[in-house]
Amino acid sequence: IEDAVPYAEKALQLDPKLSEARAIIAESYGVKFQWSEMVEQYDLALRNTPNSPTVLQWYAEIMHNLGYLERALETALRAYEIDPASPVVNNVITYIAVGADEDEIALKHWKIASELGVSGVANLNITPLFFKRGEIDRIMEMFGLKEDEAPLCIRVRKDAGLKSQVLNDYQENGVGRIGRRWTAFCLAYVGDIDAAMDILEPIVMKEDWYTLNDFWNHTEDANALRQSQRFKQMLIKMGLPDYWREHGWPDLCQPLGDGDFECR
């Protein structure tokens, strides 16, 4: 993003109303956790081109990451109305609708995204919905997994007796073939919030703050993480509660008195 900014600034010199360039500037503020500046730049971009499906999609992702789930879904659906054949827009609606707890919308756009050629990432984005519903066999079918070859972190959601095995496997082998984020949420599912946050916090703080979107799902693991002190302290480090106090609280968090807050 730092390499992109000078080109975006040059583009804006040539055309001050170029919304994609303005959105790149906005993203550069997000990387630095400057939330007000980021949203201000997006608002300006959308005033210049209110019907740009690309900028609407990007803005929807930002709103989702910041916890404004219903607003994010409304914005993403506006992008869909303008460009219904976009595989990216349909895919983004999938995971935003999952976070907004709108199952039927998520399923509809998961199917559209898959038909438009991005089934791989769409399947990943719909997976939390099936976890929430307990449809573990459907997940294994979706990824073409047989019972004996499915990762332990999928099988444990069918057999709670495997929880201790998950913890032992992580202690012995670390992050497995399912990657850091999925391993972290697996650890949260089996009850080790600290181990999960030890993985997730450096990703959010130093690599990809968009990982916040995973915390807004309505699965057992995401719920536990969201209600933990570790998550709360991470949000404080990011300055998000200060932004929420000024601009409105997100769907799943609320203030507690003047200086505290909780997420559910």
C-alpha cells in the first residue's frame, strides 16, 4: 500500500475525482489505524462517484471490518445492484452476509460467486455459516474430504472428544496445514483463547488488519474470541473504541459507562 500511494496521489493530481485513487489513499490510513481519516477519504470517493461498484465493494469491506455489519451488507448489496455479474462483489457479499447473520443472503451469493468462477474462496467464506449450523458433513463434502482425511480442526466440531487431541497436536506440531488463521479459530473453539490470540493478534496488528472480519462471525469460536479480554485489549491498541465513541458503536459491541465497552 505504501508503494501504491504516490501513484494514487499522482492520479488525483490529474483527476481529483478519481474514486479508485481516493480509495487507495483511504486504505493507506487504515493500515496506520487512522480510522477517521480512512472513512473520510472513502466518503469523499463515494461523493465523487456514488455508483462505482468497485468503491462500494471496498467501502463495504471496510465497514464490515470496523464492525458495522448491517451497513456493510447494505453497501455491498448496492454494489451488486449495479454489477450483479461481478464474481468479486458476490463473493464479498457472501462473507459480509455471514457476519451480518443473514444466512439466506449469504447462501444466495455464495452460489452465484461459485457459478461465476470463484468457488474456492467462496467456499472458504461460507464455511463459518456451516460451522454455526453444525453442518460439518456439508463442509467436508464441499471440500471433497473423506472422514479420515479431514483436518482434525474440522473433525473436532463433530466429536468434542477430540478437543484435547487438538491442543496436544498444536503443542507438538504448531500450525498445521490449514494455516494460521484457521488454526487460531480452531484453538479458540477448543477453549485456548490465549493461544488463538497469540496467533491472531500479530496478524491483525502487523500484517493484515482485514483479519478483523473473522471475529464478527457468529460461530462458537468467534463468539468466544470477541468476548475475551485479549480481543478487547487488541481493539484498544488499534484505537477502535475511540472511533466508535465518536462515530457510533458497531453491531456487536456497546459502551459500558464512560470509559469501558464490551462485545458480545
